[in-house]
Amino acid sequence: MVETSIKVRPVLGQQDRDLFISVPFAIYKDDPNWVPPLKIERMIHLSPSSNPFFQHAEVQLFIAEKDGVPVGRISAQINRLHLQRYGDETGHFGFIEAPDDPEVFQALLEMAENWLRARGMKRVMGPFSFSINDETGLLISGFDRPPNMMMGHALPYYAGHIETAGYTKAKDVIAYFLNDTGALPRPMKAAYERAIRSPLLKVRPINKRQLESELDIILSIHTDAWSDNWGFVPFTPAEIKDLGSNLKWLIKEDYVAIAEYDGEPAAMAVSLPNINEWIKDLDGKLTPLGVSKLLWRLGTQVPRSIRLVLMGVRKRFHGSLLGSSLALSVIERVRSYHIRRGTVSGELSWVLEDNYPVRHIIEALGADPYKFYRVYQKDLV
């Protein structure tokens, strides 16, 4: 019997980051539902000089090698904004990828745990790649369809190996699928029409010529609306500025809806084109031909699917009929815009499993929960 040697080592320098990014390509090569990420985008996300997450976090990436060949990866990170908000001595792991080998999973997770423990952390949660405002959770159900943009993918064996390493469920989050090109369900249509008849309610798209101030409005609503949600950490000004730079070239104004009630911005919804459908055949590479394909698709094609990535209603309206009307008004504004353009489906994600008011609205629209992602936790003491 030939013994194999598993070694987990830190990522040091550009060449190692290239290897870190390339690890999933071998793991998912036979999975038709995996979408190869653009390597240049992943490099930017992992770069301390490009990603504002690093301004308030300490991060270490690791690669697992088996007989000298890279086979797995993981990150360990300490988000200082999370610690300031919760004071729970919790660090995070993310980006976990490995073959169907419990020893590789164990070695990766132990390395991340030891790194966090050495820095005073008493609990680990994840996966977050890097934070709760990025890809959150491990896919545990819904492997039969490709992920939407900025949502993770995994193979069915991942959960079992992570749980064998001593991890338990902290929280599940849900992605909803809406395959709908028609009118609202009758009860919701009546509620929507009542809402928009109010002279106090105005629903509008963003103005990209005033994007900085519009982003301030979105950030203000989001921070207020989500402030009591599990695990919430607000975007920093640098992160919202980075989001804005991406929105400039990625969306049209009607991808975003802002509802004003009695002159006050009260609710918002932000949708994005599912660019995964446009990059799937590029194999992660932006060659000159790949760049031309992507620019042509972005400029001329209507996305077949979109993702509703943010939605929020100011907290003072929560639990009221007016709050539900505000939520419905921004969702329907975005939904109807995409339907008119020819988009045929959308994902509403992610939603906390116990956020029943939002789940009720989404399910009343006819959306189905089709992917579940799990955040795991483990004590380090």
C-alpha cells in the first residue's frame, strides 16, 4: 500500500495566488453545473491592494498539496468589523475546495483553525469568501442547477466532510428561483395597485449621473433595514464605492428601484444581470476573443436571468402593511422592468431561513426555494 503525503502551506506571493485560484478547475472539471470564475476577477478579489475588505481584516490563504500537487484550498480571516459589532471572538474560513478525501478537508480546516486560534479566536464560522457581504455559506441542496452570479457552488460530499471535522449548523440561507414572465398573482397585484395609488409613494430608478449620492441612499436603507439581521456587518464607505464602480458598467438605471414615502427614501431593491450565463464558456480566461465576447454580450444581450441581490425597507416600517407595500413596490418595479426586456427568470438571494416576513413576500410572488446554503460553526477551545 502506497501512502500519500498531504501538506497544507500558506499562500505566499503571486504565483501561489494563481495556484489558489486554479484549484477548483480540476475539482469541478466533470460538473456541468459549475461556472468557471474569471481568474482576473478572482485575483482582484484576493488582492489586498484592490479589495477594500482587507482594510479591516487579516487574511491568510492556504493550499493543500498531495504528493506535491495542489488539490485543495481554504482561507482563514479575522474581520475586525465583525468583532467590533459582536465581540464574540469569532474568526471565519472560506474558499474551501477539495477532492472527495476526508483527510484533505481535515488538514485544511485544522490549518485554518490553528491560524485563528493563534490570534485569539475562540470560535470559527464559515464559509465566507470573504465576508457575509460576499459569497456566504456552503451549498447543501440544489446541486442540479448552475449558481447565479456571486453565489457559491459545491459538490454533495463537501458537507459531510466538514461535519465530520466537528462543524455544526449555525444558520441556513436560501436562494429563491422565480420563473415568471407574467402578471403578479391576483392578491399581490391588488396590493401593489393600492400602494402605488398613494400620492405619498414614489418609486423610481437610480440616477447614474448622481451615483455617489444614490449609493449613499442605498447604503443608508440597507444598514437600517438589515441592522438586526443575524451576522449583519454593514458595508464600509470604501466597499460601497467599490460596488459603485462595478455598477457603472454592469447595470442600467432601472436595475435598481428606490421607493420614497412622503419624500423620504424608505425602501430599495438592487438587481444584477446573471453574468454567469455570459462567462460560462470562457473557461475563466479573458483572452482577446473572450473580452470581445463578454463586451458584446454585456452591451447587446438581454440577460435571460437576473439576481435580486439587495432589498430592504427601513426598520420603522417593519411589521406593518405599509412596510409590505414598500417591499412589494420596489420588487415589482425591478421585476416588471426585466420582464419587459425579455428576461425570463430571476434569483432572489440570499434570505435567512428565519426571516419569515421577507420569505412570505417572496413565496407569495410564486418563487420557489431551490438552493440552500449552510454556515457552519465550531468552538476552538
